Amino acid sequence: MQIDKTTLLDLNIFSSSDQDIASLIDRTSTNIGREALRKHIKTPPKTLEQLIRLQEVIRWWWGQDAAWAKSISNGTIVLLEKFFESADNEMATPGAFSLAVGSFLQKLFNRNQYTFIQFSLTHLSDFLSGCDELCSLLREQEQGILPQLLRQELETMQQELDHPLVPLLLGVNKSTPFNTLVRLSYRARRELKHAVQRLLGHFARLDCWYGMAKATKELGWCFPRLSTTKQVLFQAEELYHPLLEKPVPYGVSFVRGDFFLLLTGANMSGKTTFLRSLGVAALLAHLGMGVPARALNISFLEGIITNMHVEDNLLLGESYFFAEVQRMKSTAREIAGEAPHLVLMDELFKGTNVHDAFECTNAVVDGLLQHQHHIMVLSTHLHEVAHHVAQRRGIQFAFFETNMNQDGSFHFSYQLKQGISNDRIGYRILVQEGVLALLQPSKSNRA
């Protein structure tokens, strides 16, 4: 799956605060695991086969929480990085005098070095022990029980651990003599630096996969059914946006022949949240983890494309409308091929007048309807657009209703309904918020 920075921003996957999807699903135990997760979000599996293999791993970890090596902490990883960073400056063979001096004198005259070496090797021992604990799954699990991708990762880790120095390091503890620590420190820096770096890479991936399984379980999400058919498919039951405290679930279905959804409703009625819910669920499904829904059946998508919050560029002299046009141009290029995408469009051409917006949106919809191998959702408050294409094949209509009260007030149910909305509440909102009253001159000014 392909996903660009604009789409990640539109879907609120990453943000400067912790109120984003990446933070919500981050259950990793180390910084390197967190970085592996962020990289994974930006570059999901490229094929259905890779995605299926990864989902098998995350499903396995979902039911095997006790198998995780909890002895490896983030502090251990940080110290190991510092330990091996100092290798280039401390590669000299330990001299006979330093080896002959006992631990007591080392503590007395060279306390910093003694503490650093002892502390570092203890953490190195903990890390190798944790890796060995993970690799023990190869010995404990029956052949064929472990998912193929997980087995391959662990087998590669085991190869790195098959070094004669590893058993000696596993035996390090607080009572290990200083001269032994010095020898092991010297040898570890010379012989295991690159092996440990590779092991850190393996562990980061495992931390990422286990973290996604843990997030799926703790958040109560379901694993999606990955359809192997080439037919474009997205069917969800009780799908919701995971960042809302009290979300209203949606039921939605896209199959071949009903691939386009035109969404209407007043401003603030829930259209943008719905679009984001679809995009977030599709991305999470393509990460191999669970999704916020009771059930989701989805085919493999080549990418997710959003046209939601386009920004102008003052330095390049580009207007907001021109930026919208450029985003739609890149969208058109992406969907020109046969590989299916999920295309989410929110209130197109906001940077121009209503008449132009209506004509431009109509023209774009007419063009998009010719690409039936994609899933497309367009939200608009211009209900005239919906009526313009009401008789076209392959298009669904849904709306978010505004409930009007007799006193002129209103509220939103945020429930998705079939049909076309004619609600117009912009003026009511202006009045309700007291904007027009504030603009009226005071009595003193009138006098």
C-alpha cells in the first residue's frame, strides 16, 4: 500500500501532540520499537501476500502475550547503543596491569570505568538473554505452529546468537570479577558490535509486531478479513473513529458496481469524521493489526488518497484553489491505473465561489465514475451535486441528518442514513453563536 504525507496528515495519523492514531496504537516497549512502528505505518506491506503473512504474526502475538520477552527494557537498549558507540575510542587490548588490579582497587581508583563496564555488560547480558528467550519459541513450539514470517525472524536472530562469546556474556552478573569484565568488554566490542546491531533491528520489528497485537487486544478491536479476490471490496459493521470518546458506529458496504458514495449533510454533521474513519480503518487493516469495528471485510488496496485539508503556498504564489486543483491532478494520475485505491474527498473546491465549486465538482464526479476499480467517497454540502448524478449507475447516496427543534435550535445524531440531505443550517449557526448580534451597533454608537 502507498500512502503519502498529505494523507497521513489528513487522517491524523501523526501530529505534534499525542492525540493521533500513531500514539493510540503505540504499545511498544522501546524507542527502537516505536521507530519501527512509525516506519511501518509510513510503508505498509506492498502485496497481499506480505500483508497476510504479517497479520498471521500479529494474530499469533495477540494470543501469546506470555511469550514476550519482558526483560528487555528501553533503558537496556539505550545503554547498549552508548556502549558500542564508545567502541571506536576504546579498542586497545587491556593491559596486564589493569587485568591484575583487583575489583576493589578498580572501584577505588577508577570507579567510573568500573561502573560503566559492569553496568553495560549486565545490560548486554540481559538483552542477549531476552533474545535467547524469544528464540526459545523455535524450540518450544511444534513445527508449523509459529507463523512463517515470525519463524524466519527468530531463526535469523538465533544465527546471531550462535557465537562462542554469547554464553560467556549470558553468565555475567554482579559478582563477576573485574578482570573478566574487562576481557569480555574488549571482546564484545570487537566481535559482537555488528551482530548486536542486527539483533537490535530484529528486536525492533518484533517489538513493533507485538505492540500492534497488544493494541488490538487492549482496544478491543477486531482483525479484518483480508479478501483474496481481485474485486474491490470494503464491508464494515459498526465501524467507528477510534479517537472519539463516544463514537457513533457506521455500517458501510462497497462492492463492485457500488463503488462510489456521495455523502451529503450540513457542516459539522459528521461527514469529515466518517471519511477519516474509513481511511483509518483501511490503513490499520493494511498494517496487519485490528481495526475499530465489529467486523471488516476488505480487499487489498494499492493506496489511500485523500483530498481534505489542502493548503496554499504563499512562497510559490499558489492560491488555495490552485492547490486543490493540483491535489486533484495527482489523484487523477494515481487512479489512472488498474490497481485499486481508496479515495476520500471532503468538500472539493472550497477555494472558489459556489457556482465554480458546483461546476468543478460535477465535472470531477463525472470523471471519477469512469474508474470503477476504486473505492471513492465524496462529501459535499452542495446537495445540488447529488441531485445532478442521482440517476447515474455505481453511485450510493448517504447523509448525516440534522434534527431541527421547534425553537429553531438543532442537534446532530451523527448517524449515517441512506439518501440525500437538503439541510442548510449555516445561517442558523451564525445566529445561534450570536455573531450577527455582535455586529449590530450599540445604542451609544447609533446615537
